[in-house]
Amino acid sequence: MSTSSTGAAAAPMTGNAVAIKNFAFSPATLQVKAGTTVTWTNQDTDAHTVTSAASGGPLHSAALATHAAYSYTFTKPGTYAYICTIHPFMTATVEVTR
């Protein structure tokens, strides 16, 4: 698998899985339909979290050790920004449509 190093913003991707690797969420923007369960899997050796960027958001994982996973089912359309609270420079978004 190759990685782009152009620095250009990646286009949103569809699917239901987000990899946490190299201190980043991949894809950075995921588009899903309401009712989709998204699973994040930590592929780094450091622990990471999946936490809503806004207070009161729905994402609240514990610290995920290597190979640990966290899943959440998005029931309402909207844009859900999230971060890793351990490494707040790690940011990403899930866009939920009807």
C-alpha cells in the first residue's frame, strides 16, 4: 500500500473502517450512511483514543492498545469531528448522510 505525500487533502472515502496508524486516522474523512457501524483499529504501538472533538459528542473510546478496536453506530446524519485525546494533533471526521 502506498501513501500519497503530496500534502493535498484526501477525498472523503466510504466504508466502515478507520485505521489508526503512523499517528493518523485513515481515512481522514469517512462518509457513511446513518445506521452504519464504524470500527477504528489501532495499528500503532502507542495507545490512541477516538473522542469527539466537541464536548457532548458521541465518541468516547478508552485508550486503545495495539490491535484494539472501538466501534460506534452513527444513527443521525451530521458531521462528526474527532481527535485522539492523547495526541490531539490527530484529527479526522465522519460525515453521516441519510
